[in-house]
Amino acid sequence: MNEAKIISKETILRKWLGVDVPDKLIERTNTKILEAAHEGETSVEITADDGLTQNNRYAYMKMLAVSGYDAKAEWLGTRPGFVRIKW
């Protein structure tokens, strides 16, 4: 993937009916992606501070995959600590 792009909840919902990712998490993800891309970075980390939880992580990962991002859950001990998104 060569460029950062905005994630649209409407697009995600059309492709994956039933995927429920909080608006705050999508907005925070888009903000971090745009800020990082502006600074020349090619990845960001999304954490609990951004709204990521154990309950929404699976839907969030599906949303990122449908949006075309390369995302991986990174672990802290035995629990997922953050999601790293690359473009």
C-alpha cells in the first residue's frame, strides 16, 4: 500500500454488515493516520487510549482489512496491547 486513506464507516458497514466499531475509534484512527502520513511515517499504533478494547478488536481488525490496511495486533504479555497499522 502506498498511501494513507480515510476509513469510511459507511463503506465498512456496506461490506461487512454487523461490524460495529465505535465512531470515536474510527475518528481517532483517521486522525493518527493523517498526522503520521503528513510527517512521512508509514505506520501508526492504536491503543486503549484511542478506544480499542477487547470487545471491539475483532470488528476493528475486520474494518481495517476491508479498508485495505495491513494491520496486526501486537501483544503485551498475554493480552493484545495495540494494533499496528501500516500503509
